[in-house]
Amino acid sequence: MERKDQEINARKQDAITDSKTEPKTALRDVSSKRFYNEVIGWGKIIICALALAFLCSHFIILPIQVDGNSMYPTLEDGEFGLSYVFKRRFLEVERGDIVVVKYAPDDEYWVKRVIGLPNETISCKDDTIYIDGKALDEPYLDADYVARIRAAQGYFTDDFEEVALGEDEYFLMGDNRSASFDSRMVDEMFTLEDIRSASGFILFPFDKMKSME
């Protein structure tokens, strides 16, 4: 009888011990799985976000921030907007387009305007730009600003000798001609591969929302 009582008591003790340990083990297993699932879930979200950002910046739109005054007053320093990558990839880049271009020597991105197109000749004399010998109309320039600069320094666009563009070369200039480092100063012309995006719109500051034209 004493042996049976001892066996019964031992079984009860084992049952009590199991009842105390099993839920804790189960709880730890559930917590580990939940943490693992959360990590995997966040990982998927981050990967999807990065993939979406890559696709947008390479095929759809490119976020830009204007740095400097080379496009003033068309675009002002600090303005933030979006430029169309799809126009550069799937449509023609046209004269007058505002583009984002990579200046390889300094690994910088500039915002400039397309003035000369492939296979054209371009020059400037007496404050007038000539394309293939014909005077270029530039309605995108701010007439009042141009007049103020001419009154102050005698000209708006300084003269430069005729430049012959190659089959895949573009001549780019800033709208603020006397404060723009552009195709007039670089050693090599920009190619279509250098142009990242074209046109677009300014989003911020909100009171200056506008198309990039």
C-alpha cells in the first residue's frame, strides 16, 4: 500500500510539474513565431517600398529640389517638385523643356533648359541666340527680369561662338544666363543618356505650385 501511495503521489507531482512548465513553453513558442512573422512582414514591406521607389525614380517620376539661382526666376532656390522620367524615356526631349541632367565630372544633377538639339548649330551674338543661323524666340524667359539685367549690365546672354552639336548632343542653359554654369562652360556636350527627366511640376512651397515650363 505504501508503495502504491508513493507511486500515486509521484504521478500527481509529475502532473503538477508538467502543468506548470508546458504552458510557459507553449507561450514562448507562440511569442517567437509572432516575432518572426512580424519581422518577415516588415521585411516584405520595406523591400516593396524600395522596389517601388526604384521603379518610380527610373521610369515614372523623379523628386527634385532646386539648388541655386541658375533657373531664376522660373525656378527658385529651395523649391521642391517632381520631374517626369517617363518623358525622357518614352517621349522626345524638346527644345524649351526643363530637364534634370547629370554632370558627370562632379557627379552632380543640374536643372537646366534645352536650347540646342542634335545636329544643330548654336551661337549667341548681340544678346540673341541663333539656331542654324536663325534667331531663337524664347518666350519662357521672364521679360521684366531680362529687362532689369540688361539695364544693369548691358546684356542678358553673353556672346559665344558657334557650336556644332553632334548626333546625340544637347545644348543646355539656365534661364538666369549670367548666373548659370551650363553648356557654354563645359568641355563636352550633354547627351540623351545624361538627361534623367524632363518637365514636371513644383509642389513646394505650396503658394508657388506650378508646372516646370
